[in-house]
Amino acid sequence: MPVENLAIYCLRLMTTKLILYPNLKLWMAAIKPPMYCVAIMPIWVGTAVAFAETKVLHAAVFCTFFAAAILILAWENLSNDVFDSDTGIDINKPHSLVNLTGNRQLIFWLGNCFLSLGLLGILAISWWQKDLTLIGIILLCCGLGYLYQGPPFRLGYQGLGEFLCFFAFGPLGVSAGYYSQTQSWSLTSFAASIIVGITTSLILFCSHFHQVKDDLAAGKLSPIVRLGTQKGSQVLNWLTGSIYPLILIFVICNIFPLWTLLSWFSLPFAFKLCNHVAQNHNQPLKISNSKFVAIAVQFWCCLLLGAGFVL
């Protein structure tokens, strides 16, 4: 191949990569793969508590619930993009799936398809167990998810999203994971659900710091809009700092086994999150990744907490 043709070929290849790579990054940001541990961790912790108490694992139930939770969270994420497009709050959000595809209806019905498949999985578990309690809990979780962004409620626009998130992924989500294995309730699983609820709510809380301007323009009164970024960073310190003393208290009270202190190995991520937000709370470009640091806190804290019950 002549040198000039080789040069042209290399130039075309480089140009193609420059065009495709940003698009790939946008699609990955829109799909949000790390976010799906948010759905997984309540099931993991609830199942781990159940195993600690019964020494029995219903693997088929766990795997079905695992997949169903991911599908239901996919519905939640897609629905949020659809409802945000309706209010115009995501006009400056290039990684919105509605903005990427330019097709609101496609994303709306794709989300509903994921929801239907997820609920079918939960119905299958309820059918196996001849017990409708689990599907009732999950429908309640879905209802809270809809209240967050769905019209006419849009409670997230009133600054109530974190409370909904806490209950949906904490007490309800962990209890559902526990109940799917035992068909009963547990004080220990409720205590564990508090930890899961707080760590999960941190993710939503951190997602507001970089979009205060857009939230104000759309009339969304997120906690950070109400508090301001500086006070918000201080609240984050208190919320994050409450997780580890609570785990220690539950261990001292013999509610948690000693091995659950393994969750303290997630402390470096907690320190990183608090320091990052404290230093950059009013700088949207620098703070925009804080929710991913919060995801690391949730993932490692809950993973190790569950491991502590299993060991």
C-alpha cells in the first residue's frame, strides 16, 4: 500500500474512533451499568440474613429475584428519562436515552416491557411459593418509584426522593429479599435494611450537586436546591458518618454477627466521597462523578455486610 494511502487510511481510522468513542461513552452513561448494584444489594443483604438464620439458600428464587430486580430498575431509569424529558429538566443532558434516540415513545414502552418482565419473575416466585406477599411488596416499591418522577405526583421535585429511595431500597427491598427465602419477617433484616437504605439514598443525594442550575430552571426543589451545596455537603458527612457507628451498635447489641464489621473496609470510599464533595460541592463539572463514588460506598459496604452474615 502506498505511503499516502496508508496515511489516509490511518487518518480515517482515527477520525472514526474520535466519532464513535464519545457516542459509546454517551450510551454507557445513559445505560448506567454501575447503577444496577442499587437493585442487587437489597436482595443480596436480605438473602444473606435469611441464610444466616436458616442455613438454607433457595438458589432458583435468588437468581430469579436478582434478574427481576435489574429489569425493574431498568424500568425506573428509563421512566425517569421519559418523565424528565416531559418537564424539560434534561435539556442539557446529552446522555438521556430520550435525547440520544430522539424517540420518547420507544423509551417509554421499552421501560414498560422491562417492568412487565421483572414483575413476571416476581410472580413466578410467588407462584412457586403459593404466597402473594412478595409481589405485594414489589408492587409497593414500584409505586414509590413512580411517585418519585411520575405525573402528577413528581415527589422528587418536592425534595422527597431520598425518603422514597430509603424505604423502597431499604426496609421494603431488604425485607423482600429476606421474605423470598423464608416467608417470614426478621428484626435483623429490618436493622440491615436501615444500612442499605442510607447507603442507597446517598447515591440519589449526590446526583443533585452538579445539576442545581437545571433543577432550579425546571422548578425541581431537590434537597441540594433547598439546602445549598455547602450545607448539602455537610449533611452528606453526617449521613455517611452514621452508617458505621450504626453497624457497630447492631453488633454490640447482638443483632449483627461480628463478621459484619467487614463492612468497615468500605470506609476509604466513604472518606473519598465526603472529601470529594466537600472540596468540589459548588463545581458542577468536578462534582458530577460523586454519585459513582457513592455507588462504590453502597456496593462495598452492602457486599461486605452481607458477607458478614454468610460467614
